[in-house]
Amino acid sequence: MAAQQKAKRPNFFKRLGAFFVKSWSELKKVTWPNFKTVLKNTGIVLLVVLFFALIILGADSLFAWLLSLISTKG
């Protein structure tokens, strides 16, 4: 039964070609953003990343300072 079903399937290259044809047709349906929108969203992402990097840097510096206080007292 399994050998019979395997024989009915097209070969690998036909399936791969069908996959790319279907993928290309789906990509044509996508609404791509314009350059202004991409630039705006990139700026927002960079600002958020910078904001959180500064918060993490501040917390890391605070904890390092507290650990240095603890280690020099003992």
C-alpha cells in the first residue's frame, strides 16, 4: 500500500518546481510597504532598542557597583 502511494507522487524536482510557482504567486499578493513606512518603522525599532540597551547598561552598572561595595566590605 505504501509503495503504491509513493509511486503516485511526482518526483522531487516537479514538487519543488510546484512549490516555487505557488510561493511566487503568493508573493505577488503581498502588499509591500513603501520606503517612507519602512524608514519610519526602522527608526522606531532602533530607538526602542537603544532605550532598552541604556536601561540594561544602567542596571548592569548599578549591580556591578553594588557588588564592588559588598566585596570590598568583606
